[in-house]
Amino acid sequence: MSKQITMQQAREYLDLGVMEGAVILREPMGAGWYISMDGKAGGVWTLGTSRGDLRIFASLDSAANALRDIGWKVTSFEIGRPD
């Protein structure tokens, strides 16, 4: 189970070295994309709004830009085979 955090909290966690990876995932209802970040100690966070809602991005580009704003280095997208 993941905990939602704001962009500012994500920046702070990344600066503290708590996070080790991030992924952009398709929102289950198909409305867009969301960001999930993995912690070094096993924690998982999703990017949320200040009101506590899951932050949904309309495009991969806007999600990648948010990751860059947090401080991640976005170098590639990995595409998987459909199930």
C-alpha cells in the first residue's frame, strides 16, 4: 500500500536520499498517468495533490516534467508487452 505525498514532500525525500526509483503508471480508469516512487527501505509513495487526491497527469510528457521538477533524471521510457 502506498502513501500519497505532495511534490514538495517528494523533493525533500529525494534530497534526503530516501527514494531509489520512480515510475509513471497508467491510471486504472484510463484517465491519464500517475507517479509512484519507491523507497530504499521498502516504502512506496504516489504523487498526490494538496487535497489528498491522486495526482493524475494527462500525458506522459507532463508526468515526466513533474519528475524532473522533483529532481529525478528522466532518461528513458520502458514499454512492456501487453498481457
